[in-house]
Amino acid sequence: MTVRLIFLILKEVPRQGRNLLKSLILKKRSVVGPMEQTILFLAPLGAIAALLFTRYLVAQIQRYDEGPTEVVEIAKAVREGARAYLRRQYKAVAIFFAIMFVILIILSQVGLLGTYVPYAFLTGGFFSALAGYVGMTIATRSSSRTAMAAKDSLNQGLRVAFSSGAVMGLTVVGLGLLHISLWYYLLNAIYASVPQAERIGIITSTLVTSGMGASFMALFARVGGGIFTKAADVGADLVGKVEAGIPEDDPRNPAVIADNVGDNVGDVAGMGADLYESYIGAIVATASLAVGAGLGLSGVALPFGLAAIGVFAAIIGTFFIKTEENASQAALLAALRRGVMVAAVIIVVGSLALTLGLLPDSVMVNGKTLPINAWGIYLSILAGLGAGIVIGLITEYYTSSMYSPTKSISAAGETGPATVIISGLSVGMMSTLYPVLVVSATILLSFFLSGGTAHFTLGLFGIGLAAVGMLSTLGITLATDAYGPVADNAGGIAEMAHLGEEVRRRTDALDALGNTTAATGKGFAIGSAALTALALLAAYSDQVQAIAAKAGITLKIDYSIMNPPVLIGLFIGAVLPYVFGSMTMKAVGRAAQSIVVEVRRQFREIAGLMEGKAKPDYANCVDICTKSALGEMVAPSLLAVVAPVVVGLILGVNAVQGLLAGATVSGFLLAVMMSNAGGAWDNAKKYVEEGNYGGKGSETHKATVVGDTVGDPFKDTSGPSLNILIKLLSMVSLVFAALVINFSLLG
């Protein structure tokens, strides 16, 4: 029944495409009518399709054998640890959400926010948390099945792990589209008597606030999960692999279960909440800019429709991912890339019909009729889509062991850990150049192609569409990312349950591929964050002027770099990512120290542990990581709330705009550097473990393990959290704009 429903929904795509082309041929694009409503309806339709297909994938995964009792018990321990952590995390975060809800209610009651803004904030956080929880639940049920499937063949292992990742990817896009669709139709009904132009403005401003709720949840999930997973990973590696000389994921290591739990709460639940936030943030920011550009319902419908097409494209792309036995890393990577490319081609075709059939020929702005270049806007979407692919390839080059940057780090290990650290930092710093050039070119192209020279806000709308275009393949791009932790856990289970060298070899191959795709996914997320943050920055400028005009307040808007408040804001914004990175790195270090002490204690005090005659106390390490993560995640997360509000209340809206610009540029560069350096260090270690430069147990291996230990918080805690930070700063600024305008000391 589920499969039949899925294919009935998929049949709707060509029909809608024909309707769009018919609209284009009949030249009815200047009339706002049923076409916009049809496109908007595609969003909840796409959401239902995504969620139904995840149900189908879950059923497919559950058909695989979970393995013998020993495997089941290990998987159960990981699953229970992950659930226990998330329950405690959500309880802690709920307190913060309750406080913020009260603050927003007060601001709403005094007229500084819309009536439904506080409730949108809560639902944004809820759906973000739900996306992460669903992905984590399926991941913990799939790792043991992946290990058992790898006993049969490499392709079977890949299929199970990727299907689990696809559940994560499609859950994120499905819940994201469902969430913003529910709010759109609810508010559209509530404000039915309000003129359409004003009604759309109310809807988009409320949707931005739901994005703020998602951002808060994502930041807590990423920071808390990142601290948990890296504290366990660092502690397990330093004591187990370096000091005790035992293999990775050895069951004698007391931190090994905590390490596997961390993969799920950080790299799956945290990443799911993170990209959920990116996804809806790009859509609602672009919809908000469409209102500012005078495009009305047509402009709002375009990012919604583009996201819906992306869902169907992702579903189709999943069927193209398969590989052969004994496939090389290049062949495995090509298998995953094939699905992404198929989805991209579908989006290229679908977005053409969507853009040309939906946008009007002209808009009226300030009494002037301005033409709309639909082809240029379509090319802006393609610019974003292409930028996402190119950034992925650049990230792959700097982090994969198939290429010279990572191999050079492995070679540096022959002279010790210090040169490994130096080499990794060098690679990470150099890797920032090309993503910056790609994002810059995308901004330039999308702005001018969409008509920014004649209509400035329309150019900003084009930049927002580029961000949506980049994220349009998220359903399958996230699947290739989320599959990595499942493969990693499968390798750990294979080692702990003694499933044999052949199984471990296959899971290691999948894990190494997962490191590359995870690094690629982080680069993709960071690139999209930069474009989304720029769109939000533009939306903030529009929002400030609209609020001031409505309140009858005259603002001195001057975003010149020579304006002292702007310059001060730039400096404060630029330093925030470094302060945030320092706080999260220190948090990982403190938590890891606790794990190191505990693992050493157990090796010392539990008789027969090193000989394999006694079992370690896995639960205590999980508990230590949980307490550390929950205690350490609060301060860095509050930074994003406090900074823009305090700067705004003291220095005014001009300084806030400077802060957002400084944080976007600085945060983007630092995030790319940290994520790529961490990924390169990790794969340099794995390259040595494959038998190069002395292989496992050699001095070179120990040196690269140290590098990987430094890189862990780089790539899995601080780096990926920064892309949430730069967007959350913008969203907080948007929501509290009225407060700043009315009560700023400098006006």
C-alpha cells in the first residue's frame, strides 16, 4: 500500500510540469491565479511523499537480519544510550524554550511581535528535534543490520547503510516542508480577510521565527551532540589506541559504547537538526525576500515548489545507488555521486518549467513597472545547485585519502605528531580559498542574472533562490552524509562481536567512504549557510525599514564601513565565531579529560580487562559523556541570543547589520577550515591504517592518531556548529528587530 501511494504521488510530477508548460505557452504568467496555489500545494504533497517513502525504507531495512545475540546486545546498548542522552538533552533544552517562549509572548502582547510568532518558535524547535530523533532511531536500528549485511556483500552493506541515511535525509525535507506548509495554510486561513500583499508579509515574517526555533534546537543538538561524541572518541583513542595499543572499537575499551552512542547523537541527530534548520531557513528567507521584491504569491510559491521538486528528485535518485563487490573507494564514491547527479538533473528540468511557468512578466515597485527576467532567475537556481556540487568536489579533494593533501598529512606522520598537526592546519587553511571563490561567484551571478541591477531586492531574491537551489538536493545529499555514522557503528559492532576480518574490511571501506561524504556534506552545509545568511541579512534590512515605517520612526540607515557603529559591529561579528569555537573546543577538552581518567581507572582497577577476561563498565562512560555534554552546551548556545540583542540595544540597527556581515564572513571561513582540516586528519589516519607508511601500530600511525584526535572537535563539534551560529544570529536579529528599533540607545 505504501509503495502504491508513493508512485501515485510521483505520477503527479509530470502532470504538474505539463500544467506549468501550458501556462508558459499561453503567456498567462502576469495573472496571479490557481497556478500559484497549485505550486504551493506541491509542498505538502512533497512532504507526504517523503515521509511515506521513509516508511517504505524503514520496512526494507527491518527485513535484514539483526544478527546473533551478541550483536543484538551491543546494538541495544548503543540504542539505549543514545535515547537516554536525547531524553535528557530535550528536557534541558525545553527549559530554555519555555523561557524564550515567555519572552516572545511578552513582546507579542506589547505589539513588538506578531501574534503567532511565539508559537511558530516552539513548532520550529519541535520539528527540528523530531527530525533528529527519527534519524537517530533508525540509525541505531540499522548499524547491526549493516554489519550483518556486510557478511553477504559490500553492496548489501552499502544499501542498508545508505537506506538508513536516506531515512534521515527524507525525514528532514519531509518534516521541513510539512512544518512550513501547515503554518502557511493556517495563517492564510486566519488572515483571509487581510489584503493578499499584507497577508503574505505576515505569513513570511512568522515563518522566519519558526526558523529561529529550528536554529536554536539545531545549535543545542550540534553542540551537545558534538561534545558527547568527540569526548568519547578522543578518550577512547588516546587511552585505547595510543596508550594501550589495542585496535579501534576493541570491546576491552570502556569508552567504545560511548563512542558509538556519540556517532548517533552527534553525527545523526545533531546533523539532522542542523540541516533541517538550514533547509527551512533558506526557504523562508527567500520567501520573505520575494515579498520585498514585489513578487507576491508567485515569488513565495517558487522556493516552496523548488523544494517539492527536490523531494521527488531525491526519491528517484536513491534507486541509482549500488556497487559491486571489492569496489575501490573511487567506485564507492561514484556510486553515491550517481544518485546525487540524477537528482540534480531532475531539478534542472523541473525548475525550468517551474520558473518560466510561475513568475509574472513584470512587477510594480514604487509606481514603476519593472520587467522580470524569468530565465535569469532560473539560471540563479542553477548557479546555487552547481555551487553545491562544486563545493562538494573541492571538499572531497582536500579530505579524501585519494588525493595529495591528505596523503601529505600521512607522510608528515613519519616525523611525528607535530608535523601532522602543522600539515593538517595548512591543508585546512588552504581549503578555504576555492569555496570562497565559488560562493562569491554564485552571489555575483545570481544577483545580476536575476535582475539586481534594475531591481536590487530582486537580485537578493536571486541569491536566496541560489541557496534554495543548493539545498534542493538535500534529501539525497544528507543521505550520503548520514550513512557514514551507520557504517562507522557497523564497523564497531563487527569488531566487538568478532564477526571476522572480511566483514571488518567491508565496514572499514564503507566507513572510510563515510568520512569523505561526511566532510563533503559539511562543506555543502557551510556553503549553503553562507548564502542563506546573506539572504537573511538582506531580509533583516527590509524588515528594519518596514517596522520603522509602520511605527512612524525615522531611522538613519547607513551601512557604510566608515560608519563607526557598523565598523564596531563588523569587528564584534568577526570575533564571535572564534569565541564560539574556543568555547566548544574547551568543552570537548574538558569532557575528554574526564573520559581519559575514567578509561585509565578501569584499565587499572578491573582485573583481567586487558586480557579480555572481564567486561568494562560501558555505562559509566556514557553517563560521564552525557553529563559533560549537557553541562557544556549551554554557554556557547546562549552566545547567539545575547550578542545581536545587546549590540542592537546599545549601538542600533546599523551595528547589527555590521555584526551579521562580520560573523557571516568570519564564520564561513573558520567553519570550512576546521571541517576540512578535521576530515583530512581523520582520513590521513585511515590511509596509514590501510597499510601505508608502516600501517597500524607504527609510529606514523600513532602520530596520525594524535592528528585525528585534534581534528575530531574541529570537524564534528566546532566547525559544523558555526554554520548554525551565523544563521541564528540573523534570525535572532530579525525577530528582535522591533525591540532594537524602539529601545536602542543610539537609534
